Amino acid sequence: MRHLRQLVVLLSALSCFVAAPATAATVQSWPGCTGGFNSGSFDGAGRTYVPCGNPTTVGIYDTAGKLVDQFDAATHHTDVAPTIDGNLVYAAGPAGPMRYRRAGDGSWARDLAWAPVRYPIWGTSYPAAGFYVAVDARGNSYYADGMWASSNVNTVVKYDPTGQFLTRFGEWQSSWALGGFHWNVAGIAVTPDGSKVLTAEVGNNRIQTWTNTRADGSLAPANEPYTAKSSFGATEQTDPQRTGICDYEGWAGRFAASYDVNLDATGNVYVINTTCKQVLVFDPTLTRMIASHDVRAGVDYPRPHGFAVGPNGMVFVGENERVVVPGAVAAVTGPPIRAGAPVPAPAPAERAQEDAGLASVAPPAGGAAPGAAAGLQDTEVPATSTADRTAPTPRLTLARHRLVGAVTRRQLALAVRCTETCAVRIDILRGSQLIGRSFAAAHVRPRALRVALASRRSVGVATIRVLARDARGNRSTRSYRVYLGR
């Protein structure tokens, strides 16, 4: 009975968040949400949870796009899903499933007592895993153990709120048949009552709909398996080679690498068309396309593998630095900044002026930084800088910087000198893509700061942008163009 009351409360709350007409939405720039995937969903109060960075900071946004809360996670999370009351957040990612709990004072901490059990399959068992997660109104969590997961079993596992195994459905198969996943299952969405689950399938470029309702329409017990009822997208007849298609003018009936799926408060279905860098919106019956949002950032990379959708149709696409803003929303607060109060970023015009005036440094002969080791260990690299373009105080000096750590865990170590006590923010950019950010409060001496780099690819030429603000509010900015090796 308690769960039924919760479900009634949820449905009543969500009725307040009628999605704005998709045609009224605009796509705006939203730089700074690094880490990859950045998938999320919303709670019963309409707050949308967006994971950014590696390690992750989860930003919580209201329906007006204002950042109302945030918390630092223990590791890198690719997807987060809050419970109806917003007091628990389930997380997915390389380190496995985790859960965070909000205390009475509003602070957040990892719930170390929660650990989902191993699940049975093929006569053995596997540990809980997955890069995508969803939660229903009863607090049951659904993990897609597929794309990039440690075991890559390609199945969906459902757990109760205590982490006990309830059921599992779907398996890998090399066919177009319903109920299986060719290549990999990726994103997942669930209706509040848990009666319907949507899975994004990358290989077959389709969305499958699963239900566990009985013939009379009643909801089956939580531990009963789900059955695939239909698929939407490519078929063996329309796309036999599984190549996908990009269509920015309409809907060609096929996806191109459909990595993630989500729902808004009215039940509209959102699909990230990864190859096309596109967000497609369909009605709840999947019979009509409502909108197509082009989230290309003007370059061939990155291709977004996840997104967070709010109750009113606001869509956060962190990998592409884009946000789809409903017509009723004026502007969206930027991504959360880990460990400390933010230093204001330059206005768009100021940032454009900085980027236009940056001096370039050609890569050293041979394509590698001097003395670069195979693991990029402690490699000093040269830099040139532009002059300060803002107030003369506080003055900034970048004393030195070097790459440290293995290729898969790159960090940029810097020493920044400030002429007086100030707050310092460091942004590392490759082109227009933010690949690292760090913050230091009450900074004055040239002590070492480290910035984790989200990119595992060759960084090459990058921009180090250092921003500082003193106690009086004066601000200085310095930008450096450097070569960070391969």
C-alpha cells in the first residue's frame, strides 16, 4: 500500500510538468560537462540529475534550468537515476553500481551498505555491472549489463531497493528476433510503475519495448521476467547491413547507433542518434516523431553516447556541450564544478576574443614533446601565453606544467602563482572541447595543482586557460597554447 501511495504521488507530481512543444525548443551551447555519457533522469519533484566529470560531480537542475544542488561522487559515473523522493541516486559506470543517499542536512554520501548481489545466468552468476541505469517509483533499479560493462553479458537485471535480485531479461543474439540484443544493449528507460522498459540496442539500431503486464492488463509481481513486445527502428528488411542512416529533415525509420533512450514526464520517448549527433523525440506510442534536435558541435568528434532528459523536455548532451532548451526556459546554468565555489567563466564574446588572440606552438619535430616517455611520465612541455586581458590584479603566472600518469589516467600537473590570495580555476581545452577542469580556493603560492584529463586520445595542441578572482571580485585570465604530446 505504501508503494501504491508513492506511485500516486509521483503521477500527480509529474502531471505538473507538461512538456513544452518540442518545436519551440532551441539548442544552446553548454560547455564544461566532461567525463563522457553524462546520462541522467529526473525525480518526482521534477529535478534533473546530470553527471559531469571524471571523477563525477552530479548537478541537479530544476525545470527552469537552474542548478539547485550538486554533490561529488566517489568515482566516474556514466549514468545516474534518482528515486521518486530524490533521497537516493543510483549510479552506473566502470566501477560498477553504486548508490548515494541524501542526509537530513542536505549533504550527500555514498551508501556503503548497499551492494547489489550477483545475478544468475547460463548456469553461473555474474556481478552487478552496467553503464546505464533506470529506477521505477518503487525504488527498483534496472541495470543494462551490456555496452562497455566489465562482463558484457548483454542482459537487463532488475534489483529491489535492498539490492536483491528480482529478475533478468534479454540476451545476446546474432539475429533480428525480439528479445535479444545483436552486438550490445546500451541505454535503458522505465515507466514509473515499472510495467514497461525501453532498451536501446546499438547493433540492430532499434528500441525494444518490454512489459511484464498480464493478459488482463494487471501488473505482474516485481520478480516476474519481462517480455519483448515490439521494436522500433531498423529491421532486417529496412537495414539488413545494419549501417543506419542520418536524416536531419525527417524520420527515415532507422537509427544510426542508438546508444541511449529516455522519457519525459508525458511519456514522450527520446533517442540519442549517436552517429548523427542528434536527439529524436517521439510520442509515447512511438508512432509519430515530434522533433529532431541537431546537437552537432561543428566537428566530427565527439559522438554523444548518453543524455539526461528533464520532465519538461530539457535535454542535456554533455559530450557535445549542448542543451536542448524548451521555449519557456530562458537560460540554463552551466555544469557543476567539483570541490569549491565556481569562478565565473568568460562571457562568450570574451572567450572568443581570447581564443582568437592565442599564440600557437607548433608540435616539436618528430611529433612528440621533448623527452616524452611512452607512458607520458613527467614530461615538461613548452608554452607561450597571451597577456592578461582583464583587470591588472590579481596577476597570474603559470610557473610550469607537465603531463603525469599513464595514458589511460592522464593528469596535467601545473604550478600557478597568484600575487595575492585568490580563487583559481584551470580549464584544459582541445579545440572547443573541455577535457579537464580543476579548482583551488585561497591559492597564492605556486604549489602543484593537478587536472585529470577526460581524453584518452592524443591531446596534441591544447589550451590551458587560468582564471582567478580575488576577495574584491577582481578577475584575471591567462591563456596558454601548449603541445601535450601524443
